[in-house]
Amino acid sequence: HTVSAYVAEVCRGFDLQLHVCLFTVMKDIGSSGVIPARYATPTETASAFKEIVQAANGRFHWFGEAGIFESDDITSIVSEMEKAKNYSQK
């Protein structure tokens, strides 16, 4: 929260955007499948980056070996397609 507040303050008044592409590799997880306590989970890491990106008016993309987990661009495109579908039904 502190970092995103700082980023929001620094970006205020400037035409600056911070975009993040997070690639998650699950190979770093131990053989037991447990992430060591000193690390954040992949979901916690993505959440922190997304908060920072939103503070900087940027876009967030999260993908890994399994595919795309989340993408602001894809979410926007799907939203536009749903709007177009709704208008075409009217």
C-alpha cells in the first residue's frame, strides 16, 4: 500500500503510465508444493503489482506457463465485445 501511494503521488500531474507484465513460474515451489514463508504467493504478488499499476494509470498483465491469468487489455476487449453484442441484440 505504501509503494502504490508513493507511485500515485509521483505520477500525479505527469503523463506517465506504468505497465507490468508478470510471468509466474511455478518451478520455484519446493518439492512439497509449499511456497517458503518468506515469499508471497503468486496471487499476493499479482495483487500487489496490480495495485501499483492502477496507482500509475497503467495496465497489468499476468501470465505463466499455463496461459493468461489476467490481462487489463483482454478484459477491456471482452467488455467491448459484450457491449457490441448487447447493442446488436437491441
